[in-house]
Amino acid sequence: MKLSREVKTGVIVLVGIFAFVFGLSYLKSSPLFDNNKTFYAVYENVGGLQAGTQVSINGYNVGNVTSIGFKDDSGKLLVTFSVSNEFDFSKNSIAELFDTGIIGGKGIQIVPVFDGAPMAKSGDTLQSKIKPGITELVQQKLTPLQMKVEGAVSNADSLLMNVNQILDDPTKKELKETIVSLNALVKAFKGSADKINMLLENNKEQLVSSLKNVDNITSNFSKLSDSLANVDLAGTLNNFQETVDKLNGILGKIEQGEGSLGKLHKDDALYDNLAESSRQLELLLQDFRLNPKRYVNVSVFGKKQKDYTLPENDPADSIQTQN
């Protein structure tokens, strides 16, 4: 059967239309014979996500992003994507927006949840989440550091300004003079140190000898300590304690009037008699010294001994009168 030109032309047009629709569907990443479920997710910012980007579950591609548009006047973006019917997950699963590479690019991965809730159906809106990328993480870490650096630079600038205000010409002059004085002081210390070193070097032998003497003294002291440790200090202390006890006993008896010392301590009449006897003895000795002829007469060659004549001013009388 021979086809007419019109029929051939119609067949070619139909094939062309079918090829155009198929190609358009392929370019839009939507299969011609739809066997997918359609889901929605709302994001504040999609970060450059484009239609046709693959959707994955645990790293496995299960669908594609079909369209992106504004949800309403709030400015939020509504992302429409398809997932193969072969994959089921809970309606509480999360559609997470993440970086597909270091250089850039965004993708959507389904974080499946199997919590016993009803399975997600085509047309459901899943919970959305944006996973920070490397750039965002770096910015989050660098932002506080940047603020600290800026604060430090600002403080340093203020400090330098204050230093410039303080270091006026008179202050700079005084600071220079202080540095010069410090240099002179350091030189003086260095000279003193050199002299001390020289002194130590010149008296090295004497120092060594002194150290040896100190060592000997230490050794002797150690021996003395050992000797003291070996001495019966406990017995000596006990004897001393016994002596003290006896002395306390004697003093107690004297205080009570026992014995000669006790009677002398307690008997006032005895004390007065002793005092009077002592006074009389003193008078007798003094009179004997001043008037020996009163008591001793010496006759030489049988000469008659003269009688003793009492002097007019007898010292004994004056002493007795005084007493």
C-alpha cells in the first residue's frame, strides 16, 4: 500500500512532536512515563539549587528536583522534587539541603525516618533542613575569631593613641635619661660583679680552707650531738629533780620554823639577841684596837707596869652612845 505524501508528512510531524516532548522531559529530568512520587520542601535559601538536581537517599539517587519557586509573599522558596515509588519512608523524614562538593553545588538528600508513622505519600510536604557546608562552617569558626582580631586591633589602636599622648617630648626626654641611668647602673653592677669574681679568685684558697673548717665544725658538732645523745640525760634530770625536791623540803621546813635556820627565821627574839651580840662584839673589837693598853700590859726588864688610865674621850663610849 503506497502512502500518500500527506500521510508521510503527518507521521513525520507526530514523530517530531513525540521526540520533542521526550527530549523536553529528559532535559527537565522527568521521565515520560511518570512512575514517581512528588514531594515538597520549603527553604529560606536554596543556595543555588537548580531544577534537575538529583535527590538521594543515603547517597543513592532516587529522584530529581523538578521545580523551584516562591511559596507566597513571605519570600520562602518551595522546592518540588520527585522520588521513585520504589522507596518508602515515613512522613516525618527530612529533606536536607547539603553541599554536593567543596567547590559548590547544592543537592537534596532524604534522611529517612522509620518510626512507625504513616508513610509519605505523593503531594506531602516534608520537613526541611539546611546542612551547613564547609564554607559556612569555616565562616562560623572564623567570625568569632575575626571579631576578636578586630577588637584586638581596635584596642591596640587605642593603646597606641594613649601611648602617643603620654609620650610627649618631656616624657620622651625623661625616658631617655632613665634608659641612660639604667645603662650606667648595669655597667656599675657589671663592674661590681667583676670585682667580686676577682676577689673570689684571689681568695680561693682561703675560701676553700674556710669551707673545710666549716666542714670540720659541722663534723665536731655532729660528734657532740652523738655524745649528748649517748649521755644519760634522763638520769641527770632525775637527780636534778631530786635535788630540787630536797631543797624545796628544806625551804619548807625553814618556813615552818623547824631547825636552827627555821627558828632564826621565825623567832624574832633570837634574831634580836644575835644582832645585839654581834653589835657588842663589834664594840669590843673596836675598843681593843683603839685602846690595847686597857687589856694588855707589857713590862720590859722588870719595869713596873703602869696602871691604865682611861682616856677622856673613850671611842668605845662614843660608839656605845651612837648605838
